[in-house]
Amino acid sequence: MASNGHTENTASMKRNKSFTELLGDNLTFDVKAEVFLDGHVKSMDQYNQMHKQSVEDPESFWTKIANQFYWKEKWSGKFMEYNFDVRKGDIFIKFMEGGKTNICYNVLDRVAQETPDKIAFYWEGNDPANCKTYTYKQLLDEVCKFSNVLKSKGLKKGDRVALYMPMIIELVVAMLACARIGIIHSIVFAGFSADSLAERLKDGDCSLLITADYSVRGDKSIDLKTVADNALKECGEDGVDIKMCIVVKNSSAEGDGTHSPKQKKAKTSVSWNEDVDLWWHDLMTGASNDCQCEWMDAEDPLFILYTSGSTGKPKGVLHTTAGYMLYAATTFKYSFDYHEGEVYWCTADIGWITGHSYIVYGPMANAATSVMFEGTPLYPDAGRMWAVVEKYKVSKFYTAPTAIRMLMKFSDDFVKKYDRSSLKVLGTVGEPINPEAWLWYYKIVGEERCSIVDTFWQTETGGHVIGGMPGATMMKPGSASFPFFGAVPVIMDEDGKEKEGVEVDQGYLVFKQPWPGLMRTLYGNHSRYQAAYFERFPGYYCAGDGAYRDKDGYYWITGRIDDLMNVSGHLLSTAQVESAIVEHSSISEAAVVGYPHPVKGTGIYCFVTPKNGIRFCDALVSELKQKVRTRIGPIATPDVIHEAPGLPKTRSGKIMRRILRKIAAGQTDIGDTTTLADSTVVDKLFTNRPQQ
Ligand code: ATP
Ligand code: MG
């Protein structure tokens, strides 16, 4: 049957809405006002007024914030200039042209001068017995020393340096040292394979790689140096000669009696190439802790970071200096309602944008004290997160739905056994959070006292673009709520028309004008940048996600555009079907994709992971189908339910639906899998495909 066109689509969206109403749209939670008496934003009126100013008069809104930073020279050109319309010429975005500043100076020197002993990071090792503190002054000394090391090796402004490192303080030191002297850092998550690392080294044309001998996570030890060696070899074979590799001797990986025998054994030697490799500690010995900053133009590049690769070849997103600095600082302050003296913890890895903006630049720009965590949520047991919260009296906590869903599988006792009374704000990022997980986070972790902020954003956006204001925004589980300052989201229909009115059906999420943190290009590939983000809807930045707006103006992200399914002419979102499935008490996780169906055009194919100890059987399959029918409607009844002991995920924990679509369609060529965290799960899915 062919698509039935627009009318039917709208009707189906209404049906979808009634599902969300049952579960979500009308389910609102107020925050405990007494927890947020001193909130930066005290009411929705205040938020609305601030948001209005930020989009109607960006210059005065951001200038007030920019004045809190140090500028070697104030900008002389226009505050904001851009072209979002490919029909009018090349896309460009510029903020504060002519201004000169340095982000390292702003986030580090200034705090170290005023409060040298303030703790920048409580570093918590993989091994709970292993922890250290770093003050702003200590960090500044290390950063200056390493900047001098980089200079002594001939590196200069504009060069690219890749960092492939575990969550150790040297990673922060290296990135800030790059920023200090104008080197563009390109951080590659240390869980990536040699192929993925090589691909990123080549794409960024990097002249130096910084790595560590080992990284430890849970009871595993990863030999990073060997991966780095293999990546450098691959680069050499392709004519990209990287002549230097600086290696940190990772002391947290030095078995200290608490490591497993397997880990200790792994750490006896490290491969070494005298022509290329240099030990970090040798270079740092005797380096001076006095290093002037390089004053950077507002639009000078700060870093390259590759998107996590859920949808194909990763894109080298380029962020520049001043706009990113303002945006990371401001989003951090308001989304987490951060106040002087509070302890903040973001569990992401610095290898992702979340770590860039919300472990390093954003918190430090607010002179925050953060926890930096080397380990994993399940080591030594499923209570680790909450043990760390108790230990440091964490007040603002930021994690991903994938981590929440994983921890929910275990007994709530792992949470309850620790004191969480310090917590005030619980953030989430990375994927739509299903209401089940939201409620667990709110009730069990936050004791119904904390504000949950669901932050929607992307590597490309530099910082949060949709998310609530703790203390002011009523919460709706599953909705990221309202736009952040500077962002003007719009929901587009298929034909490029803005959907008008407050309440609108699902469409494409696009943005009408830039905010300071939006990326400026894809490194070395401006035409791919224009094609990927600006050609589909000329005049708008197209995020690539679907969304709708409810009657109260809340934004609901429904997943990637690629994940919308056109079933017998009805547009359904995979996230909605998944939410219905995981409501079933036997299921811990689900991923839904469309597949070619002879009658419907697209059929609904569901991969489900039963909870520990639950047997997958026909009765369960019928119950799941029934659950979706009653929640969404008969149109959404799953065609196939496939038991998935594990789901293919990116190394940042996102489900890779691109691969699941291939499996569902019965195709064996699944394409690039280098960004996959564990490729064995794919083999398992091929072997237990159900009969159709
Ligand atoms: P690639 O672009 O290479 O496929 P990626 O999109 O996973 O990778 P990121 O930039 O890390 O890389 O992730 C941004 C995407 O994550 C968003 O476009 C959206 O799909 C999803 N996302 C992030 N936060 C949220 C959220 N709060 N709610 C819903 N979706 C979210
Ligand atoms: Mg993306």
C-alpha cells in the first residue's frame, strides 16, 4: 500500500499524541521550590523575558555576559553576522569579530589568580582507593609547563594535535595547554579502535599524538599505546607521517595492590619507538611554569571534535574561540543552576562533546569544583555512582539515559544505601529519555526532590539548545522542554514550511538563527557542512532530529529523522514504540527500526532485551505487541520482536539503529562498524533472527 499522504499522517500523529498524553504530555512535576530559592532564574516569566532578549537583541544579551570575561581587545565588528541560506551564498557564522581573548586564560588563570587553592577537580580513580585533588593553581602550573613543552617541540598556533587519553588529569592539562597557545585540539575517545583513531588523525592532518601507556576501566586494562602505534602505522601507510607521540605513564594503571591479576600482568611493558615516542614525565621535568597565552581572534579555531558516529562517517565539527566560550559558560551556569562552592559531576568522557563543554570549559569558566571520574558505573559494583555522590557531596549530577537504564536493572538498594541529600539537579543527555527511566531517576535517585534537566544538544551545537531551568520549569518526563538563550527552534513540515501555532505535530527540528556556540564548519570540508545541515531547508540549521511541540509549548524530541517510520502512510517515531515496550516489567531495553514490508511499505521491527532472569517466549511476544497496540494504536503493532541479549551501541552508549535496520532487512553487509563498542552483539543478533 502506498503512502496515504498528509491527512493520514496528521491523524496518526494525533493518535501518537494520545499515547504521550497517557504517559507524558500531561504528567508534570513541579520542583521543590525551597531547593531553588536562590536560583539564577526564579520564574518562567523571568526565563521568557531573558529568552526574548537573547533572540531579539543578541548583542545586548551576550555583551553583558562577555563583559565578565577578559578580552585583550574588545570586538570591533558586528556582534553577530551570518548567512543560513545556501541560495544567497556560502554559509558562515561569526560572533564578536575583531575581539581577542584566550579561553585558557579565562577559565584557568583568572580563577587561579583570585582563588589559587580552589579545587578544580576531585579526581576519582577507577579504583575507589585512588583519588587526588587538583587546585586551579596546580592545574595552571601544569598547563603552563606543558604549553612550554609543546612549544619546545616546534608546535605553534593553528597546528592540530590529537589526544587519545584516558580520564586522567593530563588530558585536561593537554587540552588547556593547546588552547593556551592556539593549537587546535582534536580529542578522540580512548575506546576507539586503531582504525577510527587513524581516520581522525588523517582527517585533521594532526602533527602530534598524545596518549597514555594504559587505561583502566572496571576490571579491564586497555593497552592504549599499542592502539596508538597501530594508528600511526596506518597513517604512515597512507602518507600521513606523524613524527611525534607523547606518552603519559598512567600511574592509576600501575597495579597498586587493588588491581586484578589480569590488569597487573598487562602492565609489565610498553612498546617503544625511540624515533617517535617521548615520555610525558621526561618532557615535563624542568619545564618552566611560566607561559604567556596566545591572544586568539574570536573566530580562531579552538577544537575539532568528531560526532559520535551513530549515523555514518563521523563529521569533524569545528568550534571557534569566543562564541564557544560564552555559550559553554552560560549553558553550564543556567542549565545546572550552578552556584559558587557546589560540587558538580558529569559522568561523560572528555572524548565526547559533553566532556568538552561540561567537564572542562563550561564548569571551569564558572570557577566550579568538579568530580572527574576514571572508572565505570558498575565497578566495583552498581552503587559506584552514588558512592561517589556521597563521598564528594555532589550537588549537580549529569549523566546519560543509557547509564540510567543500565543502573535501573539492578536493585534500588544500590542507590538507597548512599546519602544523596546533597543532590539538587539531575541532568540527562544523549538520547530521548523514556519516561520509565525518567521516573526512576526522579524518584529513586533524586528522592522526588531534585530537578531533572533533560538537555537536548549535539556536538554541532556546542552546548544545550533545549532544556529546562531548574527551579522555574515544570518538568514533563521525556520532554527537553524549552529553548536555551539564543536558540530559536522551529518545527518544519516535509515541504519546508514552518508549522504554526503552539501545539504542532511531529516534524523536523530546525533553528532559525545562530547562537554563539554553533559550529562554524566541518574541518576541511565546508561543502559537506552545507550539504548536511543547511541544504534541506534553506535559511535554517537542520539538526537532523524530529520533534513536536505540545499545547504548553514544550518540545519533545522524537529521535533522528532517519528513525521515523512511515508505516502504511502513518509517520511513527521509533522512540514512542520503544517507550511503550520498556514499560513492560520484563524488558530492560528496546530498539525499534523500520524494515521493508510487502504490504505496509515499512514494518515495525523491535529488538528487545529482557531483564536478567526473564525467559523470552511467545507469551512475552504477545504481551509486548498488545502493550504497543494499547499505548499507541493498532497501526503501531510490532511486526517482529527479536530477542537481543545486547544491542549494538556506539562507544558513547547510543543505540546504532543503522546496523539494526540492516539486520532487520536481512542484509549482511552492515557497513562501517569501527564506532561500535562491542561488535560481538551483532553476530549474536544475526544468529538468533526470528522466523518471519
Ligand atoms: P552522528 O551525528 O555521527 O550520527 P551523534 O548524533 O550520536 O553522531 P552527538 O552529537 O554526540 O553525535 O549526539 C547528538 C544527538 O544525540 C542529537 O542529534 C540527538 O539525536 C541525540 N540527543 C542528544 N541529547 C538528546 C536529548 N536530550 N533528547 C533526545 N535526543 C538527544
Ligand atoms: Mg548527529
